[in-house]
Amino acid sequence: MVGPTSSWAGMFDGCDNLDTLDFSLSTNVTTALRGLAQSCASLRILKLPSSITTINALIINGCPSL
């Protein structure tokens, strides 16, 4: 099981006005789970930390501006 310090499952799902997500300084996160920024129509920039070892399906599904 993945704990809250190692994933962001669905955290920003549906945030239509979100332009940028910058997690590049988060060193304790290892997994980007399903739906992290799903359906964020305005999302243009997504920065993940180098500690990420697993990116699951659909983390940016429905983000046409990315």
C-alpha cells in the first residue's frame, strides 16, 4: 500500500483553472498515482521530482494544454 507521503492520487483532479504544478522540490514522493491532474483543462506545466520511480496511467488525462 502506498502512503500519503509517497503519492498524489487524484489530488488535483478537475481543477480547471490550474496552470502550473511544481513538485520538483518534493523529495519524499515516489509514485504519481492515477488522476493526479486529470481533467485540468488549463494545466500547461507539470514538474515532478526526481524521486518519482513510478508514474501510473492517466495522471494527466484530459489536459489538452499540457
